[in-house]
Amino acid sequence: MDKSILIIYTGGTIGMINDPETGVLCPFNFEQISLEVPEIREFDFKIDYYTLPEIIDSSNLSPNLWVDLCHVILENYDKYHGFVILHGTDTMAYSASALSFMLDRLGKPVVFTGSQLPVGKIRTDGRENLITAIEIAAGENAPVVPEVCILFGDRLFRGNRATKINAESFDAFQSFNYPPLAEIGTRVHYNREAIRPLPSSSLPPVAFYNLDTRVAILKIFPGLGANVVEAIISVPGLRGIVLETYGTGNAPTREDFLEKIHDALARGIIIYNVTQCAGGSVEMGKYQTSRELLNAGIINGYDITTEAALCKMMHVLGRYTSAGEIRKQLNSNLRGEISLNE
Ligand code: ASP
């Protein structure tokens, strides 16, 4: 079969135009993008487009979009060599993380990209990003990247390792704890050792659509009141908390704070320890201030990003019921999201 790529358009700055009345940027239709990037037609393979029924600024993202994206990918899986997803940058790291967990046995590239300036603007980064994402998805004369990834600026990142770090720069994403899968220059230089291998099973990919969104992120800060922690752990039905701790996973040893942590665990809420630092890893037990959390039964998130931790929790809580299995899964490296047994 000749090479073919499916571009899935969800919205984001890349396809936005200024509303003539208010001047604010609003999502626009895909034809705009294809007109602004005529170079797409120069690829000698087939490129098809799919626009989701509602195109959005990704700040309006809800997990339903992840379900829709998985459906589109799996329904078209046999017809295409790779997939490019055009998505707003604000929540791209969440979407790429979520899809990495939802899709199992992925054997083809799923490349998220977008831009900081709309494709219609003269200095846009959208054109380059789109063209490079297509090239990577097609895997022309290159290793297949059987992963959900993010192409932005001059680097390709594993999706569940990337974070948006700049609101303006064309290098908007960074992956602090894992090397780029490829660096883009005059050629695409793949870092073969960093790319996940093809699935060992010959079975087709599957998607786990069930996500449990009864989760929260709690960032620790000096002065965090036990009443605030109480308010969060009292949310009816809450099942999981991503706890953003200091440094290597440290939190106050104040009695009123630890009491609330114990209360949460006693109510069956799963707590996942993630560092607030951009790089480095949680090492529970290194200091007294994390030993308390370890002893209480909080799960080590190692060097996972907050975005990946939240999506992993939604996936694991949606897929498993036994507390032991949930803990085991959160502690494991499922899709290359943590540096454990890499
Ligand atoms: N607000 C936009 C979005 O995330 C920003 C972007 O695409 O860069 O949809």
C-alpha cells in the first residue's frame, strides 16, 4: 500500500483567525490550514483530513475528546501509516498523555502538533510544525515511531513526558526527564534508542475508553491549610489525588496536615506523589518529610509529569477496581512515562 496519513483536526491556535468583530482568536475550519500550507500537496503520499464535529480552543478540552480521538484512530488504523493530530498547545501534553495510556499495542505514530501563531500569520510556526509532523507520521526512510508523541519546534518528544513550558516561544514544549525522540534540522535525526520498540504482539491495538475523572491535583505550598486539604478530600466520590510535593517528594510533617492525608487514605482515596520540580524524581524516604508520606501509603510517582500522572490515574482508576491492582499499575512504567525499567 502507498503511504497514507490521516490528519485529525481538533482546533487550537494553528487553525485560528481573528474574529473581525472582537479581534480575539477563535478556531476556524481546516480548509484555512490546507490553503495556508500548500506544501502539503508536495508530499508524494496520500493525505486525508478528518475534522472533529466541534473544533475547540484546547482550554475547553474535556476527556470526551480523548475518547473520540481513540475511536477515529482505531477505526482508521488499517488504512493509514500514521496519524497527525492538530491540537491547541495549552492542553496538548494532557491529551498526548491520555492517548498514550488509552491506546495499547500501538504500532504506528500518533503525532500531536500545533503552533504558537496561526498558520495565516506571516511568521507562523504552524507551517513547519505541520510539515514535519506529517513527515514523521509517514516514517519515510526512517524508523517508525510507534508512540503518541508531540512534535513542536525542532524536537519530537514522547507525549507523556512533555510539558508546555513557554506561552510565547516557538520552543513551547520540553521533556525534562527523557531525551527527545528526534531533533529536527535539515534532516530529522532520530534517537533510536529512546524510541519505544514495536509491540511484541501481532494483535491489533486496543483502546481503553473508560476514564475515571473523579480526581484532583493538590499542589503543596507554604501555608497550605488543613481546611483546604479537608475540603478537597471531602469532595463526594473523589477517588484519586495527584499530590504535587516539593523537591524529591517532600511535604510538611505538621500533624494537622498528615492527619488529613491519613483521613484521605482511610477513605480509600489513592494519592500519587509527583514533584513540583520540572526535572528530577521523587525519592520517597530520602528525607523525614517524605518518609511520613511513604509510611502513610502514598504511591511514588518517580519522575512522571503532573499531566501524565493525572491522565494515568484517570486511566488506571477507570480500568481496574481492586485497590492492590490500582497501586501496582500506578507504580509501574506503563508506556514509558517514568524512568523505571526503561
Ligand atoms: N489557547 C490555544 C489552545 O490551546 C493555544 C494554542 O493553541 O497555542 O487551543
